[in-house]
Amino acid sequence: MSSLQVIHRIFFGFNDERDIYTRYLETWQQQLPDFEIRFYNASNLPLDLNPYTKALSELKDGVFLGDYYRWWLIYHYGGVYLDADIEVVSGEKFRAIISELESSEYEMIIGIEDKVNGGYTSHAMAGKKGAKLAKFMCEIYENLGKLYLARKELLISPKLAQLYFLDQGEFVETKGFCGDISEPIIKCGVKIYPKDYFSPLSVGLAPVLEDLSPNTTLAHHCASSWWESGSRFDKHKQAFQQYQPLLSDYVARSKSLRFRLKSLPKRLFIKLCFPHGSRRRAWAKSLAQRLISFGLR
């Protein structure tokens, strides 16, 4: 087994929280039977590592505690990190990506989470032991001080990852975000994959299937577990508690007559007002998808 054929899965289960993500875990086991899956919780992670981990463990905030440990595990052990709500769509393609990482000089792989608003896929990544990006991210959390008190506003991991590239002098005008790329690129020892590889679903009030392609390898199902009751994402969060969809469910839904009728205004709007290749096109498409998502709820 390759040293990178290890998937780290973190689920703390504080306050008797139920692990509802086993449907996605089954896709890992089915698609990647040759990968070792390591399970982590409060009993086998060092919760007293630093002020951040101590504070978040006392608060029993498993979501933001996991934001630190995913990078910590990559840095200390290497391998793959996947959020519990990640579906492995193509084990063959993902295996090839990991094999290429192992044989290449770059240290990590990561994807794009949001083409319009920026952010990298802290929900799905892989790296070699000692990777510089993983070390950089660990150091951010280790030096936050009291900023953890505003974690839901300030400590959004996909955005924090942009700081690594900004610190290296890359993508300065876009605050460390590489933009909407159509092909993988390598910067600062990291191979960055386009959104369709790891994030075919777009985040909104409810996920919308926007970037499915032959390249799609993983799918993040955006469980919204870190939002409280009463938030604008609460309806989706409650629905997710009852049913955990797979990518095939979204594909079937997109073919329904109801969805096609709902999406017709979006398609016409994009085609007529934003020609292909326009820099405004991606922004307009994202906005329209969110309006469709709201209408389908």
C-alpha cells in the first residue's frame, strides 16, 4: 500500500451527535478498497496540543476542531483527508490523482470550492508528510489567540487556505485565490484542481448540481452541520438529517420536468446577457443557480 493511500476521517460525536454520514463512507470503501481508512475522534486525538484545540474541545465544537486536525494529520502523517459528507464518485480517477501526487515533486493537491467567491477545498485534499501548506495552516490555528470566539465569521477554512498562496506572492490581486481555472495548475508546491473535480455541487441555501463533468472524482454534499437552528441554512440542514443524497439523486432531479421549467429563465438569462467567455458569466450563473435553489425549496 502506498504511503498516501490512507484516508483520514474525523468525527468527534460530541453531545451524542449521531454519525449520519455512513452512506458516503460506504462509497469510500466501495470505490477505494485498497485505501486504509483511519477513524479519529476525541479518544485518539491529542486535544491539548495548543490553546485552539483546548478551547474548541472544551466547547465541544467538533466542526471547527476538525478544521485544525485535518491539516495536522496531513502534516504529521501524509495521506488523504475527506470530510464525512464527501462521496467518492470515481475511485479509479482519484487513485490516479493520488498516484501522480506520490510520484511528483509537488507536495499537496487541493481543489476549488467556489469559482465566484473563492476558496479551496479544505473538505477534500491530500498531501505528503511535512507538506508546507499543511504546516502553514496548522500555524494559523496555533496562533489565533481569542479569534476562535468569532470562528463562524472569520475562520472559514477554504478562505484561510488562500493566505498560503498570498504569503508566497501568488494570486495577490485576488487575495490568494487562483480564479476559475479550466485545467489543473501547480503553484507553491500545490496542484490545484478545477471545481468540477472535487466540488460539482455549489454551496447555497441548498446544494445545486452545477459543475458535473467527466472529470468529477469526488462530491461534497454540503451538510451545513456547523450552522445553528434558525440560520438561513437550517432548512437544508434539517433535510440532510433525514436523507443523505448521492450525486445520482441530483442528476435524476436535474432531468425532471419541474427542474427544467424552473431553470429555463436562468439558461435564457445567461445565454442572452452574458456571452460565453465573459468574466461576468460565472458570477451570473452562480447567482441564477441560487435563485433556482430557493425556488425549488
